[in-house]
Amino acid sequence: MLSIAIFLLLQTINTAAEERLQAFFKTEHNSVLFDETPISEERSDSLISCSRRCTRDKRCMSANFIKSDKTCFLLDKTRATHPERLLKQANVIHLEKVNSGLGSIQQLAAPSCQSLPSAIHPSGIYWVDPDGGSHDNAFKVYCEMKTDGGGWTLVWSYKFTNYEPFWTSANAVTPRPSWSALNGVNVPVSTTPPMNETDYNAIDFQLWREFGKEILIKSNINNWLVCSPDTGSLVEWQDGNVICKIVKRVNEMCPDGPTYRF
Ligand SMILES: *[C@@H]1O[C@H](CO)[C@@H](O)[C@H](O)[C@H]1NC(C)=O
């Protein structure tokens, strides 16, 4: 009689580079994913240490743990990609990295921050690959997973060149994204994804539309807004109105502002 038990393991590992790696595994008892070319074959004391090896190895997508001789085979295949290879075998546990590790490594790049289930993904840095296909062009972004349901990609973080004379032409936001600007706008252009809210950078403006059309604007001087396109759209670079709602009030002097037009 084949008994199947499925549970989830969460692994959080600090590698030498102090990059926080995390992966969930689904385990299936008395099952093996047949693979004549495993990434590695190593002795492993337990299922946990086998899963830990797989968490550390960016190529590893699943593993077979042979209980009798405590051997851990790391594989770059999965039952999803090779369903015909999943066989019943006593005393073997098959482990598979599942979606919950989404965005934690380049091979598990998520399509967007929005595709990460916010309940188990805190705000932080994740791998994303908005154009899909090969993950070779995946890159890291900061996902804001808390405000208004979460799933926001941090596309731009800026400060002011000269905050004190706020209304004079001596003041500008810096850096600016790679959108067209009038001659004479003399601040650096950034195409480097910001890694947190105080890393003043911008994702290449051409990529913004791939993350969505709604915009969350956070500020420490104005109320926070979520804006959707109407006749206008920021990501489509189209003049007109956008529809905004306040999602957090931080400014008591202008409780109903600001209103935005792009
Ligand atoms: C923000 O990100 C930058 C660039 O990766 C890093 O140098 C800085 O330490 C980070 N700051 C915080 C508060 O995490």
C-alpha cells in the first residue's frame, strides 16, 4: 500500500554572502523522480539536511532522499517538467521546491511582485522576470507587500537636490527615471532598480508598464495615493487624468491632498 504524505517545509538559510535564501518544499513519501543525471549525490543525515542542500544550490529544483542509506540526490528537474519520471519507490522521499519559494532565487523568478502571495511574502527583495520565458534576464526588485493589499514593485525612489528653497528652480527631484524630459533638466538618470525605499534609483522607465498600470505613491510629506489610469496614464506616458484614492494620511495640514495629474 502506497502511503503519500505531503507537507511543507520552510528553509531560511544565510549563505556566506549573507543573502537570505528561503524555499518551501513539498514532500512525497515513497516516491522518486527518476533522473540519471542528478546535479549531485551526497550523504545526508536527514530529510532536513537534504532540503537544506537543495535550498543552497540555485540549480536544484527537487531532490530524492533515500532513507535507507541516507543519500540525497539533487535534481534540476521537477515532476511538473517530467511527470512521467515520478515513480513509486519504498523508502524514498521526493522533495520539490514549490511556488512559495517564488522570487527567492533567479530560477524561481516571479512574473511580478503582484504574483507573490502577500500572506507568506514580506516586503523585501525578490527576483522577477516580467517578460517571462527564460529567467536569464530576471533581475531583483524591491516588493512592497503591505500597503493596500501589497504586490507593489518599487520602481522609483527619489529625493530633492535642494529641499530648503522648495519652490525655486534650484530644487529638483533626483535621480529621475529614463523618461523624456525638457532640455535643461540636469539631474542624473537612473536605470538601476532601487533595492529599498531609501536607495534613490529608478527602474528603466520602459519596464514600468510590465509591472502594472496602477501606481502607489508613498511620501513622508504627503498622503499616500493609489492612482489608476483614466484618460491619462503615467506608465503609458499619456497626458490626462488619473483616478486616485488616499490609502494613508500622513499630512494633517492637507488632509485631502494632493491631487495628481500626469
Ligand atoms: C538600501 O539599499 C542599498 C543598495 O543596495 C544599500 O546600500 C543600503 O544599505 C540599503 N539600506 C537599507 C536601510 O536597507
